[in-house]
Amino acid sequence: MDAGRGVMAHAAAVEASIADELAPTKLELLKKVACLNRGAIASSNDKYEVSSFVEVLEDAMSSAGVPVDMEAVQGKWELLYSSVEQFRSSPFFWAFQEGLVQSREVAAQIFAFTDAIPGARIGAAYQTISFDTGKLISEVDLEVFPAIRGTVVTTSGVEQEPPRSLIVTVQSTRVTNSNVVPFIDTVTVPVQEVVEAIRGPGATRVTVDITYLDGDLRIARTRPDNEIFVYRRV
């Protein structure tokens, strides 16, 4: 066995050992977020508890010195919990804050207003990541008032930044599956082009840290606000 394979085998063994030790904490985390509607109804105490479970998983992974298997980040993931408004799991809103508004305070006010729109309901949210295509596809189901529904689909470029980060460049967004204006499915907003025209090249580029990863659970934090996003593999 060459040195490279030996290192990888050792890392896999350590990771398996950690996974066994962390199984109770992981189970408690999953039980906790299961009743929080992806974080939408989480109280301050709920958020504290979730954060505590998350930090145990993150600290164990970090302390063991096990590198994140970035290839294992690929695939389709469903959002289980967000420490902020659920729609902010879409990279579109990461770029909106850091690239266009360039103010966490102003962006937070806008996000809070958006979240408070009467009748607005955020449904399931997914991310599909592929390094082969270099794409991260975000899908967020949205309902405004009882009868207006659609899925906001944001396409981003994605690159690995070892040892544990993703560089995400938001490119475009569109609404699909609209039950009110079907032709809107053909309309794509060139987010990268628009934002870079205002703020300059690279304005839609954001960094996401993978702070915990196993076969079926991924925890990510956005920079610089360090918000928590918990996903399960679909």
C-alpha cells in the first residue's frame, strides 16, 4: 500500500470511529430539528440547543484532524435546519448580502421583511452539488398566499477549496413549476451579470465551510456570518 492510500485508509478508520462515538449526539440533533419546520418555528432556546449539538459534532471532527472527503459532498441534499430564514439556504441570498447589499445589517432587515410577508410560506429546500459539472443547483419551494406556488431555482458554479470549503459563484435564478404564470419558467435572471455590473467581478462569489460530514449528514456554515445549515442526503 503506498503512502497516499495508507493516509486515506487511516482517515477512513478514524472517521468511522468518530461516527460511532457521535451517533447519540447526531440522533439528538435530528430529533430536535425534526419538530422545528427547518428552523422556521425555532425559539431562542431551540436555536441554542441545536447549536450545542452542532458544535459537539464540529469539534469532534476538527479535533480528530480528519480531512473532509470533499468528493462525498456531491449529491442531492435536503435542508433540515437553518439558523436563519429558510430561504437563505439558497446561495442567491448569500450573494445578495455579501455581493450586492454589502451590509449584514441592511440585508438582515430586508430578509426579516421578506420572511414576514403575510401568507408567505417556505417549503422544502434542496441543494444538488456536482464537481463534474461544476454546478450547485439550489431549489426552494415557495408559496405566497394560498394559491400562488413555485420553486426558486438558483444555479451557481462550485469549486472545492480544501481542506473543507466550497467556493460558490451565483450565476442565475429562475422560478419553475409556477401555477399562476406558466411562461415564467422560461425566464432566467442573470444574477452574476447584473450584480457584477454594479459591484464588479467576483461580487457573487461566496465561501461556505463544511464543518461536519458523514454518509448522510452535512453541516455547513456561511462566511462571514457563520450561520448554520443542516442537510441530510437524499
